[in-house]
Amino acid sequence: MRSFWPTVLLGVAGAGVAAYAGAQDWVHIEAGGDPITAVGVSLDSPSTTSLALVALAAWGVFLVTRGMFRRVVAGIAAFASIAPVPGVWSTRHHLLHTHTDSVGTAWPWVAVVGCVVACAAAVVAVVKAPGWPEMGRRYDAPAGAETRAVPLEEQSSIDVWKALDQGQDPTARQTPERPE
């Protein structure tokens, strides 16, 4: 239980750092005297920024889900966090070795660190999720609640709000019951 918030915060921070680092300049290339900048995206590798944003979204979903689905979402966060790492290596290597006047930056390494931290947090979440707190069922729509509908004109404003809380439409016209 005590590891819940530190794990979530590390996962969000790692994915956020990876997303930010993926959008920064990875290699500076001099071409004919004009500087050209290449960012951490290539056609043959996964996009670091995009996958890190998927991991961030997965952490948001993780907070509002329960049960086995929560573990699946944490697994998605782990995969989305670690998937960019091979692309980081290949993109940087390709850009540095195909252009003679190129200078690498530290951003690919920052992206790798963010990816690894986010992945580690997601793996911890997969393992420990069953023992962690979940959102209450208070805000779930009630299942199978049968109540008699009263015409809107006869309801107080409190009754209207209670009907909405119970998942009912207080404006639905009800046909009067006929005695048999």
C-alpha cells in the first residue's frame, strides 16, 4: 500500500521525461554551413515521444480502473515505456555515423533513463496492483435498481438530482399506470 503513490509518481515522471526528451534535438548536423537539427524520430524505429505519451495515458487509466484490467493497463504502460529504447540506440547511431559533421546531444540518454524508470514502475504496478487501493464503487452506475418514476413536474430539485445519481432520466415521461 505504501508503494502505490511513489510507484505511480515515478511512472508518470519517467514517461514525462521520456516524452520531453524525445521531442528535443538529438543530433546537430552541419550541412553546407547551415545547421540542421534531427530529433529523436526516424521512419524505421518507434517514436519515443508518442510511446511515452501512451505510457502517460496508461498511468491515467491505471488510476481509475480495478482488478485484472488494471494489471493489463500497467502491462501496456511497461511495454510502451520500454519499446522506444532500441529505436533510441539505432536512430542516434544512424544519424551520427551517416553524417560526418554531426554532434550528438545528451537527450537520447535522458530518454532512455526516463523509459527505464517508467518501465520499472509499470512492472512494479503489474506485480503489486492487487494489493493497492482502488477507486470506490460509489460513482459506478447502479445495476438493476428499479424505482417508480414520478413525473418531472411533481419532483423537487433534490429528487431530480437523486434520480440522476441513480442513473435514471428524470425527464422521461411515464405513462400512468392503469388499474386492472
